[in-house]
Amino acid sequence: MVTACGLEIGIEFLGAYYDVEQFSVFAGAATAISVFVYLVLMEVVSILENYAACNPNAKWTKRIIQIFSDKLHKEDDAENQ
């Protein structure tokens, strides 16, 4: 969360420095929101993984975990290339 807020503030300062404040406000907000959403999804998957480990009868969690973890791993692989 601190990183997302720091990115937003940094982009806004760069926009003010280069005199493109409207673009920097949009870019900063988009960056902060995307980092926030990514962190929330990672935490939800982590909570579901822990719940599935504690309760083996919760088969519905395994489907959700697989969907999210496959999508997140594909995004990570694309970023590393």
C-alpha cells in the first residue's frame, strides 16, 4: 500500500515538474488503483488457501484458488519476459 501511494505521489510530482499535471494525476491514480487491486486479490487467494488447508471439505475454495492463481501466474510470467 505504501508503494502504491508513493508511486502516485511521485508521478504527480513528475507531472508538475514537466507541466503535464492532468496526465500525471490520471497515471498516478491508475497506478495506485492497479497495485491496490493486485494486492487485494493476492490476499484473498492467500486467505482462501489457508481456509482450504484448515478445512479439507471446502472444495469450492480449490476452484477459486485455481482460477486466480492461474491468472496471476500468467501475469507474472508475462512480466518476467
